Amino acid sequence: MSNSSHETSYFDLHITGLGYLNRIREVTPKKGGSFLACNIAALNGPSDNAEYRRFDVRVSGSKAQQLVRRCSQAVTDKRKVLIGFRLGDLYADTFLYEKGQNAGKHGVSLKARLLFISWIKVDGQAVYKAEPYNADDQDGTVQGEAEALAG
């Protein structure tokens, strides 16, 4: 009997877009370790009449975490932080509003993992652009250091 290893394969569903970074926070669940999260108000539709699609995301990967943390002060200062992004593992989560005008009603939140940030603009100024992807990079991270975020 031969001992063969079975490698699991996956089907990836990725969402790419651009949107505004909001509500950067460290989440500490009752079970498991803490993680970095944020909201992205993604732009959708015609450029002269765009709509927003809101995503509540868990920031995955050390480079994405580093970049989001570096944007934290700009978001806190209510500056417009626009990013190019790639999300994965999208799912809908239902919840019950506890207060406000929608108290007692059900809501839906789109959740995903923020996998990659391709560029960042703060108040219209480009402050980061990812280096081109290097196919030889085994761990999938982006090579090179970004420009410093304007503070």
C-alpha cells in the first residue's frame, strides 16, 4: 500500500475595486485571538452617479495590516483615504439592529477578508503604490517598501 499525500485545492473568489477606508479597529472576540478590522465603502456604478457597497473586512496578511495601521490616523482625522483593494472569502452576515430608527429590524452585513492593497490616496494625494507582483515570491507578499503616508 503506497502512502500518497493528498493536496487540497481551492476555488478562489476575489473582489477588486476601490473605496474609502473607514472604522479601523482592533477586534477582540470572546473566543480566539484579536484581529485588525475596518470598513470599506466601495464605489460601484457610473462615475458620475456612483453608489457605495459597504464591506466589513478582516485585514489579512502582514503587508495589508501594516498599510491599514499606517492609515489609522488619517481616518481618525476624517481625511479621505481611498484605496485600491482585493477582497476574498465574501459572505453575508445577518444581524438585528438593537437601537436607533431600525431597532428590532434585521440587517445584512457583507463580510470579507482584505487580502491586498494596490494603492492608497489620502485627500487625493497618492501616498502608496504596490510594487509589481513577483511570481518567484513564495509567500505571496508584495516586494519593496511603500512610500511613507502623509501625516
